[in-house]
Amino acid sequence: MRPLKALPVQVDVIASRQEGLISAAQLDGIGVDAQWRYRLVRQGRLIRVTQGVYDTDVVPPDQRSRADLLDHLRRRPAWLGLLAAGPGSTAVGLCALALYKVKGLPRTIRSEVVAPDGLWRPARDGITFRKIGGIVTGRFGGDFRIASVADALALGVGQMYRDDAVAVMDDLLHTRSATADDLARAHDLARGHRDVEATHSWWRLPDGRSESPLETSARLACLDAGIPPDTLQLVVRDPDGAHLGRVDLAWRLPDGTWLLVEIDGVSVHSAPAAVFRDRTRQNALASAGGSRLLRFTAKDLRGRLVQTLEPLLREAGWAPGCYDDVGQPAVLGPSAVSTGKAATAALSVPFEA
């Protein structure tokens, strides 16, 4: 049996930069002509995704085993559109945001692209060809272009649920990929797109202090329940001024104590080093007094989180808007409790993987 002809090494080099995809034009450029491509597809060594675009990974995308699978599944549609439209095409909307590596995007996004000539074309194989004039673009990946963050966000917000949209804006602010003025400009641009009517209130919700989509979801769940956190990323110190840590969500109670909430993502907080670090910090908070600490995971966000916090805040007499959040650290300990009562012992909700 004649051995299979080896592919040029450039195939893997090029495809590795494009989420495993490669175009017919790129293959032609390295000597893999149409006849050879035909044989490779018949042999199962290449998968034809759409006209002129091939996948070098023959495993179905959602069955692949890789650490960055979710990000891969978001970026792949972006590259599919660019390669299908050809050099000079522009990634737009959620595809552009995926290529910017913004956190919080939906797991599944559709392929959207503006062709090099800017003209509308019929959709094919799940690829939507947009006709958008006057968008700001920049060079991306050599022969391709990408919409600016503001233009991408303006088109993409209407395609997301609220929590995802706010998480994306939170991440843009947190990573300083966009400013508040950029978001305001994106909101103005979005007014001309479909499906934007229901999103106007969302643009007032972003907060760059949120460090993950989970924290955004937790904050929004509390906001919906009428118990918005008094502050985010609260720095806490002991009576001697020693740094004890930084807490995701915090409420200042009428008796001067703090209700503190940590949102534990499994990928970060389940690592052994993180478990020990969290335990050390939790013990330090308990020793200092003056606070109550609760921990939650992703599956708690739309049920247990609010069900736990709401009665605690109600019983403590807490009301929204009473704390003047000026970004100052909180000093824990009995001396910081306005009533002079003994500080509340720290309470920990067991971690759930």
C-alpha cells in the first residue's frame, strides 16, 4: 500500500493561527492544489467546512479536547467568515469581540463578516455577510481586518442576553480595552441596528471592577433582587492595617459589620494553591472579626445566592443606597463596629465544584 503523501509543514503553521482552519487560496500558495485537496478530503485528512475553507482538525469542534475549548468555539466562526470572504474582509460584531479575546461572550456565536467589496451577499453554511458602511477597522492577521471595539460592540450587544452583554462591557472596562466614553459611543452607534430597543437600559450597568463574567452575573442577580452590593472588590484590613485581601461583593450593615461574598470559579479556585490561599484568607478574616463571609459557585448564582443573602440583609436592617462608596478599604475588627457589640463570626458556605 502506497504511503500517504505528507502535507507541507506550513499547513499546520498557518492553520494554528486560524483555529485550525485554512483556505483554498492559502493551500494553493504552499503547493496543495485542488486535486491534492480533493484527495485529502476523500482520505478524511481535511474537512471541507464551506466553499474554499477546510478544517485541519477532523474531530467535530464540540468534541475536541483542549484547555481553551470555549474560546476556540467562539473564535472559530470568526476565522471561518474571514477565510470564506477572502483577503480584505472584516470581522464584525461578536466575531470581532471574540478575536479581541473579550470575556463573557455567549458560548455559541454565528459567523459574521463584511466582504472586501463591502457588498451584501446571501448567507451560506452559517456565514452571514454584512453590509455595513463607515465602520472603523484595523488590520488583523495580515490580510484581514477587524472592526473597532466600539463598532463590534454596537452590532453585537443586540445579539446577546443581558448578562452576557454586561459581562462583555465589564471586561472591556476592566482590561482597559475600552473606556466609558467608548461604551457611550458604541451605544450611540447601536441605535441604528436591529434588536437594540431592549438593550438601552443595559448600557448603564457595566462596572469595570468586576473581574469575571461570574462576578457580573452575581452582581446582576443581586441587582434584580433589590439587594445591589454596596461596593465591589472591597479591600479589607485588620485593626493594625495589615492587608487581609480583596472581596468580590460587599454590603455594609447598619451595625458597622460587613457581609462579604466571594464568587468562586472552579477553574481558578479549585487549584490546590488557590484552595490553600482562600483558606488562609478566610481564616484571617474570621480572626479579625467584624465581618461575615459567604462563598458561592456558578451554579448558585440564579438561586441560592439571592435566597441566602436576601434574608440576611433584611434581618440586619440593610437598605440600598445607604453606604457612600468612595473606594476606601474596610478596617475589620471590634473597634470598627459602630454598636460596640462583639463582631459576627465568619460563616463559610462549603465550596461546591
